[in-house]
Amino acid sequence: MNVSKKNHKHVIHINNVSNYLKLTISVLVLLMVVTSCKSDASKTSDTSLVMYQCPMQCEGDKTYDEAGSCPVCNMDLKQLETASKDIETDEISEESIFNLTSKWHTEEGNEIQLEDLKGKTLVMVMIYTSCKAACPRLVADMRNIEAKIPTENIENVQFALVSIDPETDTPERLKAFAIENEMDGEQWTFLQGTVDGVREFANVLSVKYKEISPIDFSHSNIISVFNPAGELKHQQEGLGVDNKETIEAILQLTQY
């Protein structure tokens, strides 16, 4: 009887050890799989950021995902800088206009926040539709800039015109203004905010404006360029000025 109990206890002990070993092996296998997945994901993330291009640009702005040689001149492809890829993260820097939480209405009547414009290079100017002096020239400058952006870059650019007269410039009025000035394409956005929201935004852009009559304002003439993360990268001040540096800033920010 005592021998039977001892054998029974011995069997139980063996079973416990066996189960423990099985559990340990399962945990080790699971850890190996998770580590492997993380490693693969890290590699995928890293390689997705690397782009290559012919140093002679034989094929224009065409890029490749892998290293190799140019099919035209046979030169080794050059790895491009990937700094512009950093904007794909969800983080917003302290310098970003996307920190502003004010509400805006587009010319289509949609309510948005500035953060909804994240992901594209932003070219922004503040105007008002009843202006007869400076604003028509600012609008012409914006159209001139847009016309000089190559087709392959334009899809990464959003042109935004922000009204400094939100009480007059309703979404309906902004829509009519957009159509009248042939600025009704997807790359154009018109924004109507609140009086406080407009003032806050103008302060960020260092744009000064003052109401001098119910339908007239004096204001700065500044076109601002933001990277896709909402950080100010360039400003053009004046009317009808040489926009070469503005174009270069936009092209540099859209080379990704």
C-alpha cells in the first residue's frame, strides 16, 4: 500500500515536471516569435524610409526603394535624405500651427481644425474677399506660385487662403470667390474662422491687420510656407515680389 502511494506520487511529480517543461518551452517559443516580429517590423519601417535616386537625375525625380544602378547611365543610385519622412509620425512639435485648436469652416461648409491639413506642404495667405487693393495682387501671387509647381509635386501641396473678415466672408462667399478666381481645385482651400481664431492665427504668422471701415482692412502682405508637420519654413513678404525662394522652399518640402 505504501509502495503504491509512492509510485503514485512519483507519477504526479513526473507529470508536473513535464507540464512545467511544456509551459516553459511554449513561453520561450512565444518570446522568440514576438521578438522576430518586432525585428521584422523594425526592418520594414527602416527600409520604407530609404529612397534612392540617380545622382544625374537621368529620369527626373524618379526614385527607387532599393540600391542599385541607374538604368540610363549605369551610375550607382544615391541614397536620398529621409528627414522629410519624419512628418509621418503623429507627434506635433511646439512650433507647429497644428497646436491651435480653433475651429474653421471651408468654402464647402465643412468644419475643420488646422490639424486636418496635416500631411501636405501648406502655402498660406490671409486676405479678405471685398479687398480691392492688396488682396487681388496676393491672390495673383498665390496663383503664380501654384502655376510654377510641377505636376508631380502639386499633389503634395495645399494652398490655403484665410479670411481676416470672418463676419463677411461666409463659406458661400468664399466658394463664389474661389470659382470667380479659378481657385476651385482640390489644391485650394479657403478658411473662415472666428474673430478670435483669426487673430490668434495672424499672430502666429506675424501678420498685422486692422479694420479701418466695416468692409476695409489694412494688413500685412505675407505668404507663408509650412512643412507637412505644420512648422513654418519660409515667408514671402510684399506684392509681386520674386517668388524664386518660395518655389524652392516648396519643392524642397515636396521631394518625398
